[in-house]
Amino acid sequence: MAIERTLSIIKPDGVAKNIIGEVYSRFEKAGLKIIAAKMLHLTREQAEGFYAVHKERPFFKDLVDFMISGPVIVQVLEGENAIQQNRDLMGATDPKKATAGTIRADFAQTVDENVVHGSDSAENAKIEIAYFFTENEICKRTR
Ligand code: UDP
């Protein structure tokens, strides 16, 4: 299976709930390595740009308001099948439909505030990683 990279965000609700370590622990236990990370408080322009694919959707403004409501932690995860692995750890977009034991089932209550983001394809992972990180900010974990 291929080693992939994916972009993950712990959203403002996850940071506010103080579960950064819990989420990181799930990544690490699943064998995913954090190869870049930063905390930042997104500007409206950054959040709108990141979610530009959703700009015609009825929830767009609320989504942007939510994403700028507090700091987020953004990280690049690397590992075998990392994109799907991270999606599996996250669970379904709507936490009520998420499989038990997933991050969203365990920590989120609503579809709009659902704790984590994860890239959904190799193409989007590449775009989303480049949205937040330069190549210099991504570390090689060879030890
Ligand atoms: N979202 C929302 N209402 C909806 C659907 C989505 O607020 O009815 C938000 C939610 O935060 C979700 C994000 O928009 O995580 C992006 O939606 P997408 O369908 O890409 O889901 P994801 O890939 O995050 O599971």
C-alpha cells in the first residue's frame, strides 16, 4: 500500500474541548505520523478560501463563521493509506451517523461542529497541504 500524506484540522470546537492530545493519540495509535503542525486562528479570507468548493452551499457562511470562532490546529499526517485511514478515524460528517469509536462519534454532536477535517482524495490532500504549509515546513521522519 502506498505511503500517503493528508491534511488534517482540529476545528475550533475540538480545540475548545481540550481534546488535541486525544485526537493526536488516535492518529499515532493508527500508525499515522505527524510530519508538520501549527496552531492558527484563521482569518475569514483563509477559511473562505479553504472551503471555496462549498461556497454555493446554504451552510457556507455558518461554516466559515464557525471555522474562525477560535484557533485550530492544522497538521500533515503521513502513513500507509493515510487519506482513507484518517477518514476512517474521523467517522461520518454527521456525528449521529458516525461509527462508534470514531472521533466524530465520540466527541462531536452536530454536523456543522464536527471536531475534525480530513482531506477526501489524493488530489485534495495535495491542494490542502499546500494551502497551509510550504515544503520547508514539512519534516522528514526517518528515525
Ligand atoms: N457542513 C455543515 N452542514 C452540512 C454539511 C457540512 O455545516 O450540512 C460542514 C461540516 O463542518 C463539514 C464541512 O462542512 O465537515 C465540509 O463538508 P463535507 O461534506 O466536505 O464533509 P467532511 O469532508 O468534513 O466530512
